[in-house]
Amino acid sequence: MIKIVSLNKETKKDLLEKLLKRSTNDYGDIEKRVAEIIDKVRINGDKAIFDYALKFDKCRLDASDFMVTEQEIEEGAREIDPKLYEVMEKAYQNIRFYHEKQVRQSFFTTKEDGSILGQRITPIERVGVYVPGGKAAYPSTVLMNIAPAQCAGVPEIIMCTPAGSDGKVTPVVLAAARITGVKKIYKTGGAQAIAGMAYGTEMIPKVDKIVGPGNIYVALAKRAVYGHVSIDSVAGPSEVMVLADESANPHYVAADLLSQAEHDEMASAILVTTSMELANKVSEEIEGFLPKLSRRDIIEKSLDNYGYALVADDMDDAIDAVNEIASEHLEIVTKDPWGTMTKVKNAGAIFLGEYSSEPLGDYFAGPDHVLPTNGTAKFFSPLSVDDFIKKSSVICYTEDALRAVHEDVEVFAKSEGLTAHANSIAVRFE
């Protein structure tokens, strides 16, 4: 269960080492299998993907039914609960609303000498979204990955998701796709789907960027093709951290910790607090919740592995730990959560106050739920419109503007031994 420990340099160091061991760094055997899958898809295209569909998903496919039809999308949407469909529509609008605020504009500025400098922003041409299927089907993944790409103006978005043995894609995934308007959906999953999007096949167009979560095979495949195409990230297990003082409600805090622990056995749920009393009460509340939860076995293993209540001497020490751990999700439940937030430097998504529970971010509020994990919030950001654009710098000098600085440029170039660089400027004024 959750471990209550006093926060000091040693306990913080031990916890950080334990959390970082969850990263996808040492999977030699799986990496070899992933490399083999990628090579076969790169060489054999659709045939390799059809073979893997039969091998891994017991799904027999060919060119006639590889791509999801509009009729299948409509049927999938009709199969789900109308109330769920309505909720997903609301969530999609919230996600669009938030990401539209992130859209950047190109800019140009003219200097006194007549030179013009600028930055031109253009969307990535084609993006591939990977969506897990079967029991791990998450329609929120569809909405969260497609909406920012649409807001960025990406002209073509395709989706890959595995079909079941009956050749059908999970209905709720198709319903979410219908809401976003994406129609190019291919029935493939795993590393073979990533390879198909990265290199292109007879039917799957090669994309410029791949986004979306998946199992270890998907994660390692994305890492393997990175550089040939862009990717969002190689995501690690889910994380939640609650920073709280004595004013926090232990019933709420316990519920929020459990909401992430149920993801999988590698998920981490950490309370950082200045109150030993709160830590003890949260532990008791967790024990009370467990019998009511459907994923109790997973939660218990998650908490045994990575469930902690770190009790700090003061709030400054607590915040130092928060910044060092750099959690994917951070809830701040203190007397002054906004004031506390100003001292937080590293977190993927921040939730303020006792009514801003983390699942709001997973599903509905609007900010993206694709977030940095494993301490990478120190240098990575949530998925956003910026992930789907390119920036080109623009330089335009007049003859007079270049004449005024040409000797400076020539001096600089010659200092580096690049005489051809200097010459390309000098010839204009011979």
C-alpha cells in the first residue's frame, strides 16, 4: 500500500531512482522483435501488415477491407450509448476551444536599413495518429491527438487502430473519429502500424509525424523511426502527484491518487504534504476506497510499487521535491493554490484546488492529456498546436542594407576559415 516516509535528501534520491527505472531504456529482446517488424513492413508493405494482423490479432485482412469505410464509421457511432456520444462531442469542443488559443501567426519586421526579417509558420503536411484498440481502446486519445493537429491546419490526418478477429474496429474509437471528421482509418496496430505510417505502404501514405500512445512495442517502434519521421514522445507510465497542506480533504486526495494508480502496475501516485496527519488520513481513505474499485488488483500493485506519501518539514521543501520529481500530473490542494503554483517549475499539467480533479484533464476540460512523463516535464511540454507546425525563418536584405554590413559578414566568415562564404558576399560589391 501507500508508504508514508519523511522527506529528506535520501528518501527523495531513492524515490527518483526508482521512478526513473520505469523508463523504456532496456528492452533488448523486444527491440529486436520491433526492428524485425519494421524491416518487414518497410520491405513488404501491406502484405507484412496483413500477415501481422493475422498473427497478432487473429484478423484476416486484404486490400478490400483494410481501410475503414464511411459505413463502418457510421455503424460504430450508432453502436455506442447516445449519452456517451454527446459527452464526447462536448469534450471535443472544449479541446478545440483550448487549442485554438495556441495558434500562432507568422510575423515580419522591417529594420531601419530596409532589411526584412520574419518567421513563416506552416502546418505539417500529413500526420498519423495511432489509437490502441480492444480492451485498451480510449476514445479520448482520438480527440486529444486530432484536435490540436486540426487547429494547426494540418491538411491530412490519418489514423491507425487494430481491428478485432471479426475485422471490426472498436465502435467507440470510430464514434470519436466521426466526431473529429477524420475518415482515413486503417485497421492495423502495434509496431507494424508505426512502420506503415513511417515508411508508407501501398495503401498507407507516409506521414511526416506520428502521435498517439500504445504498448511497449508501439513506444519502441516510435523511438526506432524517430528521425525518419517526427514523433510526439516515448511516453512512460502514468503519474499523479498531489501537493497538499493540512487544509486538504483526505477523502478527495485519496480518490485522486487512486484515479491514476488504476492505469497499470507501473503507474505512480505520490502525495507530497507538510502534514503527517493528512498523510495518515489519506492512507486510511485509500483502504476504504479499494473494496469498491473494479481494478483493485492493479491499484494495489501500483501502490505497492510506486505509492508514496512524502511528509516535508515545510512547504518550501515540499515544492523542491515537486520540482525535482517533475510529475506528469500535479494537483495543488493548499490554502492558496494559485500562490503555490507560482513556485512550481516542473509539471506536465497543473490542477488547482480541490474541485480540479485530474480526470478533468484526461477527458473534458480542454488542455491536452498527452503529457511528459518520467521527469521529462523539466524540458518537455504537453502536446499542443506547436507540435503540428513548422517554423521557417525569412531574411530579405536590399542592396543598401547588405552594403552597410558586408565587410562585417566577410570578417566573421574568414575568422572561421570559410573563404567561400566571405566571397559570396564580397562579389556583390567588387
